[in-house]
Amino acid sequence: KPVILSAALLASMVPAVFAAEQLDECMDNAENQAAMTQCAAQAYQASDAELNEVFHDTRQRLGDDADTRRLLRDAERTWVAFRDAECAFAASAVAGGSAYPMVLDLCLNELTQSRIEQFRQYLHCEEGDMSCPVPPGE
């Protein structure tokens, strides 16, 4: 049984700045499923590029601390595996359907935006915050 989701509902599932502005506009202007799928893919690609930037910034901030850099690398690899598995599960209701790639990319985008926010928090920790693994910037 096909699942039909409105573009507005799908766009509301993604809290990113890209989603709130560009994805909404893209989805509103999409004339068919292929166009909506392309909107979701573009949003996810942009989020993935942004994640790579904040990950790099975080890694750089760790300097020569090889142990902490290794922990960061391991955490990110594990997080990526979780994200991919979670989104495969979340999109499984539409597996085999034309909406699957769109639903999958919207999920990937949403979780990636959450991870970006985590890195931003690490990059803006208050000096003396003992729960922050990233030293303050200069």
C-alpha cells in the first residue's frame, strides 16, 4: 500500500536552516515525486558538506592530542553507522516505493543537522566547561 506524504509535512520533518528555507521552497515548487526526491537529496548533500566542515574544525581544534582525535574519529564512524541504520529503518515503511529515496534523504538530513548542532556546541564551549571535550578557540 503506497504511503503518500505531503511536501509540507515532509519539509517540516527537517529543522535545518537549509530545510526551513531552501528545502521548503524546493518542495513547494516540485511538480512530481522525482523533483521532491531531488530536493531532499540536495538538502542532505548540503548538510553532509556542512557536517564535514564542522567535523574538520573540531578535529583541528584538538590539535596534536592524538588520543582525543582518535576518540573523535571513532565516535564519528559509529555515529555515521547509527545514522545510516536508523534512517534505513525509518524509511522502511516506503521501501520499494518511489518515495523511499526522498524519505531516506530527509531522515539523513535531519540527523545530520542534529550532529552539526552537537559539533557547533563543542566548538563554542565555555572555558572551564569540564563536560566539553574540545578546547576553547582563540
